[in-house]
Amino acid sequence: MRNSQQEADGVVAEVVFPNTVPPFFPSFVQMRKILSENAAKLYDFDLAALAKLAAVHGATVAELATPLQRLPDDPNDALRRGAGAAVA
């Protein structure tokens, strides 16, 4: 069961067994909340002021939607743990 208020805040998870739905594939709207709006709200960032920097240095929607094809040359522990069979 999903809580609509949590979902509106970018918290998306189904935790009621047996209805848990892995893997987690967030939509673009959810990704925007997770990667920018929630942090901006928490730390009082001005997203409009940061938009120019994000356009130059930020990841594109296509980049975020594309799974890793391989691990970087020096992956951190989180990447190694999460890679499993998904990345060769």
C-alpha cells in the first residue's frame, strides 16, 4: 500500500508483503524529487539560481535513465555491492 503524501514528497516504496515490488524504477518526476527538490527543501537551496550550473554540470534525464553498462575503474563499495549481476 502506498501513502500518497509520502509519494508526493518523493518517498516511494512498497513495503507490505507480499505486495513489495522490486526493483525500484522511479519516474522522472520521482527522480527530480529525489535528486533535487527534497534536498533543496531541506537545505533551503534556490533551485532557480542553481539551474544554470545544473544545465552545464548536471546529469541529463537520459543519463539518469540509462543503467551502468560497466563499473568505473575505481568503484566505491556501494557500487560494488549494488552491481551484482546487473553490471559486468
